[in-house]
Amino acid sequence: MTVEAQITINANKAAVWAVIANIEGAADIISGIDKIEVVERPTTGILGWKWRETRILFGKPATVEKVIIAGQENDFFTTESKEGGFLFSTYNRIWEKEGAIVLRSIHETKPQGFVASLKALPMVFFKGMIKKAILQDLTDIKFSVEGTRPLNRSMPDARFTAYLFEHHSSEIVRGWARALRHIRFCRAFGGHNNDGDSFRCSLPFHDENGLLSIAERMSLAFAPLLLDTPRPVPGKSYSWGEYQQFRHPIDAFPHYEQPGLTKIFGIPAFVWVGRDSMDIQLSGADGDSYTVTDSDFQNAKCLEVELARLGLEFRDPPLNSQHCICPAYWPEFFKYDAA
């Protein structure tokens, strides 16, 4: 399956290239990317760059390893990644059309094997959502190149503002923002991410002892994993039922299982440990895990009190994106009127 999109950018090719070739800074440019971890950095040029890219899919962090297999400065580059029995390739090219600069992105998904081919059949129904997500990436790149949207995005476009307040008014969101010091409301990315809204916080750590210290103070125990515990094999296809049987290790400390859905101080939460932070998300208190209600807000207030009592350090913003209502991106929500 092939999906492509393009966007016109008011700049020269070198300016566009400087942004799309900034692999390490991609999470600060593209709102759909949560984190970038560089694996291999070439001495010169772009060929050979390898990194882990984390996005939020189905409400959970999903990481794929990408590598640039071809490219030419100020012209194009191609990436490849393998996951779940599929080969994913992305071709990004800068070209001139009628005196304007156009950035085109072509995404191709190829099943590897018979089972993957069967799994690929329903993908055609999601082409529209995938194209929408690609266009959002291209739009973020355009804003970065043209400088038409500041990093804090305090003046977003009307379309995004309408999306942000689709389910909750700006007054309600502002009230949440002012009532919470460390836990932030995060709007879903939507599209092919299939994620949901949540209240979210991030607790940083430096090493395994730091992680275990946080967990101990929260009375959160990590289930041990043996080295021979069955785990998904990269590039191999599995049915949904088979995949659900696997236990998911913490990438940085694979002898522990990811907490996932659990309870913290009696409050239902989704906990996921990254390479340097423990991320906690609250949603679905009233039954719908894709949205948040006042019940989730009340849970966030209670959890924040308990975590603050433990003297834990918080990373702010917990999600480096305009989808996160925090002082870095939405400073006007944290300003108080003079008495």
C-alpha cells in the first residue's frame, strides 16, 4: 500500500533540507513524534543515520527503529523500518514546481510473508487517516521552516484550536490547567495513532536504581521477566491473539515487565517506562478510554497530591507537543487576572 502527500513551502531547498534532515530535533518539530533516540550517527552526510522514533499509537508509546538507506543533500532521503511482519519505507523529496518549493512524502507498506499479506488487506480502509497524519507532519515541517508558528505555539491556527476544544471548552481546559501543577491534560493526536485524550505526567530517572526508587515510593512492583520469556520477534507476523499473549519488557531494563494498566494509590492508571522516564496516563474513569471526564480530572488531582507528597521530580512538559496543555506551549492558560 502506498500513501503520499505534499505541501508547498515558502523557502529555498536548503532551508527545507535543514529541517527535514534534523533527525535529533524531529520531536521538537513534528507534533506526532514523542521521542527520538539516536542509534547510529554517520560522520558526514545523511546516509546511515539510524534512530528509534516513538509515537503514541492506540494510547501507548510505540517505537520503531528507522535507518536512512539512500539520500542526497538538499534533494531527498529514504528511510526503512521493519515491524510486525511489514517493511515500511518513506521517501521524502524536495522539488521545485512553478517557482515554488514542494515537499513530497511517499509512504509504502509491504507485507513480508503470507500472514502479513492477509493482515495487510484491511489497511486500504485506513489510507485516508494515514494521509491525514502525513499531512500533519508536513504541516509541522512547513511551520518550522517558514517560522509561521513559534515553538510555544501560543497562537495556533483556528482548525487546531477547534480540534483542541472539540469535547471540552477552553474555560474547562483552563480550569484544569490552573488546578494542576504537574499533571497535564493532553489532547489525542488522532488519525492513525488511534490514541485518546488523557491526563499525563512524566517522572524522570537516571538509571535503574532511580527507577526502582520511584516505583518503591509509589508501592509499584515490576514483575520480573526471565531471559527466555517468549517475546515478539522483530519482522515476524503474529495474529492479534498471539501478540496479546506476549509480555512486554521495559526496553532499558528487559528483566522487568512494563506495568501497563495498573493502580497507583488506588487510582486506575496506564504506566509505561521509557529509557529515562516513567509516564503515567489517566483516562476512561467513566468507561471510555479515548476521552477524559471530570472523574478523570478528580483522579488527576488526587494522584498529584500523592506524588507531590513523595517529593518526586516531574518533567514538564510530559509530552513535547502543542497537544499538551502546559506553560511551554500554552502560557496564556496559566496567566491569572490581576485582582
